[in-house]
Amino acid sequence: MFDRLQSVEDRYEKLNELLSDPEIINDSNKLREYSKEQANIQETVQTYREYKEAREQYQDAKAMLDEKLDAEMRDMVKEEVNELEGQIGKFEEKLKFLLIPKDPNDEKNVIFEIRGAAGGDEAALFAGSLYRMYSRYAEAQGWKTEVMDASPTGLGGFKEVIFMITGTGAYSKLKFENGAHRVQRVPETESGGRIHTSTATVACLPEAEELEVEIHDKDIRFDAFASTGAGGQSVNTTMSAVRLTHIPTGIVVSCQDEKSQHKNKDKAMKVLRARVYDKFQREAQAEIDSVRKSAVGTGDRSERIRTYNFPQNRVTDHRIGLTIQKLDQILEGKIDDIVDALILDDQSRKLQNESDQ
């Protein structure tokens, strides 16, 4: 482990040199690449340096115990040795986690796609609840939420809503939301008071930069049409809504949220780029079984990951067996307990995989 840590520190120093090189400073792509790499290992290097300093202080304190000391001084040195032992142990545990290979997408913005699935109007209402939950969580983090496209229903839900959450590290915290979310509650329209089960699917995609996914104009079919509202009625007569079809993959994206065709096309391109990037990533990951096993669940859209039970005010994440009796607070965006537990579980699995290799 310490050989790897020394290599990381050496690389950090090399990056310092590179980022001071006029040739690199004048190359915006290299400058961004090296700056990002340095930022990704900065915490590891800082922690490793603090660890080495604590080890040095520990060795000095231990050496003092071999000297002739009065009783009071010896007790003070012993206390310092014990404190430093505790610090060193904590640093070593932290360094183990910091050495786990990072997901290159972790610092990216997120594009969410939420769709009502089984359950008709009730599923659409639940999709709306999930959208509000993630929006409020994003707001609490100081992140920005922007709707890319939406198909609202007359009752206040969504058949589909696509939105972007912009904020550093958004994907790292929300990437485990992929899957089918199940709700159990008595619908307002249900006179008999029977509990209904409905589902909504959530896709969480990292925003892809143009440098990461090359999409040629010749590979895109562009269609414009008049935007429509709930029920299918025409909202305006201008051809502002757009549909982009990526011919090589067959991926189709529509956007009609803005009144401007140009703005709708820009938003649709962001979603298209993210979907194409996600498709290529999934195909690559499918070839590496170890990556699949280290993930929390498979990330499959059809996998039921969580149940929201209203009568019991309960939320259960089935992947890690976590149950929280605070459904009302969770739907207000207070999902930190779930997010933190999923991240910890993922890190623990990866750490175990590292140990087994």
C-alpha cells in the first residue's frame, strides 16, 4: 500500500511541474486534464503526508521513552504515544479507502430520467414525488436543477421528466439511484382505502462532455414539431419542439420544454450525449465481471431497488437491507442517510475486492 502511496505522491509532484510548464499552460486540453488529475489525488497526498508526519512524531516520542525521564514527563510522553497510535490507525484506514480506484464520472453533473411505470396515474404522481425529492436534495446541496423535458399529467404527476442537476460531485452521490422505485400507498382517488403498489423507473446518467463522446452531425436525424401539453393538446403553433435520433445506436431524444427551438436542441444534445456515453460505458462494463460485482446492484433499469411504504412511513433500500422510518422527511429531499449508506457499502465492497486480488 505504501509503495502505491509514494507513487501517487511522486505523480502529484510531477503534475505540479507540468502545470507550471508554459507549453502546458497554453494547451487548454492538457491544462484541464492535468488539473483534474491533480485535484483527484490531492486528498490522498495530503492524508499520506499527514500520516508520515504522525509516524515521525510517533518514532520521536517512542525514542524519548528510552531516555531518563521523571515520572510526570514519562506519563506525558506515553499519553502522546497513545494519541499518535490512534491517529496513525485512522490515517491508515482512510488511506485504504482513498486508494480505491475512483469512478472517473464522480465529479460530473447528473442527468436524471424519471418515468411512471406500472400503476397509471398513481405511477405518474409518484414520478412527480421522486422529481421533487431529488430537486430538494439538490437545493440543500447548493446544486442547480434544470428541467430538460417533461410530459406532465393533469393530476400533477409526470409520465416522464428529464432534468439536469449541476454541481460538483453530483454523480458521485446520486449514481446509485438507477432502477425501479416502488411505492405502496392508498391513492387519493381510491374510495375503498386499499393500498396500491406502483412503480417509477429512474435513470441517473453522468453528463458527457463533447471530448468524451464524438457525435457527428451526419449521424443525427433532426425533426422539429409543435410542442404539446398534458393530454396531447398543442401548446403553441411554432415548430419549437425537437427530436434527435442518433442513427448508429437508435437512441431518440425529444425536448419541448423551451419556447426556442435552438434551446430545445441544445438541451436534447446534452441528453443524447449522456445516453450515448452511458450506452458505451455499459457495454464496456458488461465485459468486466469484477466491475459488475463491485457495484451496488447492477444498475439495471428494471431492478427494484427501493420501496416507499406510506402506511408505515417507511423506506427500504433492498440492495443493502436499509430501512428508515422517515418517509415523510425523505420525500422532502432528506436522503443523506440513504446516499451515505450506499456510498459506504460500495466502498466496502471495492475495498474487499482490492484485498482479494
